[in-house]
Amino acid sequence: MTELSPTDAAKDAAARAAVALVQDGMRLGLGTGSTAVFMVHRLAARIRAEGLRLRCAATSRATCELAGRLGIAIEELDEIGWLDLTLDGADEIDPDLNLIKGGGGAHLREKITAAASDRMVVVADPAKVVEVLGAFHLPVEVTPFGVETTRIHIQRLLDAMGMTQRPMLLRQRDGAIFRTDEGNLILDLSLDRIADPAALGRGLNAIPGVVEHGLFLGMCHLALIGSPDGSVIEL
Ligand code: 5RP
């Protein structure tokens, strides 16, 4: 087995600690991203070793496919109805456990899934812990219809809030415009510092054409921050 990089070892440590919270019979939400990949592998290993009976919903096609390859049966969220626990990654975590998510473009399904869960536990490496949200770009999922007018609305909101920002980028991947699992587009906002995440979230939610933004406020119950040496800190 190849040795993990320090960052991957930290992600795997967080993933191991998160999967230790899983109990037989639970209904689980499985997140998206590179840390979630470690979590899904760890979960598959526990299911194989202990024969856990779980009901699992995935937050993206990518996670659904990975889970399927590893032998984890995935159901639609609506088939399960409500979840006990969602395990997911994050791009930034502040001291109040507010998050920026959506680096992988899955934050719409991730937010719906977390909101349908009794608990959301985040798994991350130490680089994700910040004092103030905003150094990471804020992903905003928008409908393809009217994307340019939606962009104008967002710009006006940021101007009204006195938030300076660099150009709002339409996300690309592999040289093509990125489409979410729902077929929408993503505008990435480079804000540097989000002084009032709640006000920004409310403002974005009020714009027609905005489907969902990557601010997860008051949704995360516990963050498990792994270290390259295998230790884990709880926030
Ligand atoms: C996907 C997400 C991811 O959880 C977030 O981007 C963190 O990813 P990674 O674990 O690869 O750093 O929100 O939409």
C-alpha cells in the first residue's frame, strides 16, 4: 500500500474517527469530496468486518458510484425519509462550526441531506479550520436560465453589503462549463472575508435564480479534525 501524504493521512484520521460514530441500524448521509472518499472507504471496511446493517443516502453521483463499487447499498434520500447522521467534508470551518462547502459542487444535495439529519459531523484536515469564513471562494449554485442577470443581482447585493470582491467566476472543469448533479451552474465568489455570513446567506437566498449557496450556518454539530500523525481533535 502506498504511503499517504500528510494531508491525506489527516483526512483519513478524521474519516476513521467519524466512522467510529456509526452504529448498527443507523440511517446515514454520505458526503462528497476527497475527505468523504476516505470516509466511504472506512465505512465499507467496517460494514465488511462487522456486518453493520445501515441505510445510506449519497450527496452526489460520485459518492453514490464509489459506495456502490465498495458494496455499500445506496438508497434515495426520500426512500429513507430522515437520517440519523450525515458525515461530510468542508472547505472552511469557523469557531462556531459554520462552514463553507461546495468545493466539489455538491453543496445543494449536501445541504438538503444535512438538513434531513439529526446530526451533521464534518471530517477535515487542519487547513480547513479558519477564524473567519471567506478565504475560500463561496460557491453559489444558479440556474442556467438568466445566469447573467443573477450575477448582476449578486453583485448588487455584495455592493450593498460593502463587500469588495474579485470577479465572480462561472466554474469550469476540464475546460468546459461545470454542471452540478442537478444540471445547474456555479458562480464562485472570491470575498476574502465574510463578516456577516447570516446576512449574506439571507441575501443570496432572496435572489431569483440562486438555487443554493455554500454557507452552512448552524448545521454542523461536530467537526473532527485529523492530523498527519493520526490524532483527531474535536471542535
Ligand atoms: C463538496 C464539498 C466537500 O465536502 C468540500 O469541498 C471538501 O472537499 P475535500 O474533502 O475534497 O477537501 O463541499 O461539495
